[in-house]
Amino acid sequence: MAQFNKRLVSKKELKTVCGIPYTPQHIQRLETAGKFPKRVQLGPNRVAWLLSEVDEWVNERITLRDAPR
């Protein structure tokens, strides 16, 4: 099994720590479309995301930005 960072980030941290300026509704739409990492259900009203997967998603956006057109 591959080793990965297991640090979780909350919705609030997505915005403050990761710099992701999306609303919770937009994150939900991206997840549903398979365009954002899937959330981890921590409790009935609590979710988080693996920081390593969010970082990978950000890096993919940067790669797309820098790709020749």
C-alpha cells in the first residue's frame, strides 16, 4: 500500500490554509462531478479532506495553467 500524508483539513482550512476560495456548495459540485477529492465523513455533521489529495488537486490545476495551448 502506498504511503501518503494522512493529515485532514476542514472546510474552513480549505479556504484559509489551502487558499481554495470556493464555497462549500461549489466544492460539493466539484466532488459530485469527480473533479475534486472525495471528503472523509468524520461524524454526522463533520467532514474533512486528505491534505495530500487536495495538494495533488492544486498541483494539477497549476500544471493545466502552465501547459502550452
